[in-house]
Amino acid sequence: MKEHTEQHLDKLAKKVMQLSSLESPSLDFTAKIMAKVEASATSSITVYKPLISKSGWLIISILVIGGLTYGIFSSGLEGLGWFDNVDYSIISNNKVTEAISRITFSKTLMYAIGLCGLVFFIQIPMMKHYFNRQFEY
């Protein structure tokens, strides 16, 4: 039964292939495709848009300058307020800071950390230059 259905499907496929004609594209097919490619290539220009706008930077700078001005000019008029009542010795006299102060690092590890930091700070300008070249088009 299975062979019979396979033969029937094979004959049907051959008949369909013989009846169908070979399709060919229109004469200006290549020109139309190239026009679409050129249109899409010119329309994909990346426009630089900053994350924080100029008005945002203005507001941030006004807040920072205002806070600094308030801190400078109001510090002479008042005492430390509630800061006088806070016990700061808990920050320096606890087991965590004592444990951290006992940790020692070898010179090799310090050189490795320093070298990784140096490579990191060299890599940032190089990557910035690379990505700027990518978006020049």
C-alpha cells in the first residue's frame, strides 16, 4: 500500500513539473533591486543624539551649583546639627575593617591589576575611535 501511494505521488509530482513553465524575471528586475539597495543604503544614516540633552545638563549644573553654594554659605551659620550625635567610631572599629586591613597582596598581583587597569584605559579610546569610524558613513 505504501509503495502504491509513493508511486502515485511521484507520478503526480512529475505531471505538475511538466505542466508548469519556467518563470523568468522582468527585464528591469536588476535595476529595480539595485534602486532599492541604493535607497536603503542612503537612508540608514545614524544620527548622533546625546543621552542627556542641553537643557538636562543645565538643570543638573544648576542643582549642583545651588547645592554647593548652599553648603558653603550655610555651614558657618549653623552647627553640624544631628551629625554631632552620630558615633562614627563604628565605621573604623569593627571586625570587617580589621579583616580587610590584614589582607596582603603579592607584588605580582599588584602588577597584574595595574597592567589590566592600564590596558583598560588604553582600550577605551581605541574602541571609541573604532566605533566612530563605523558610524561615519
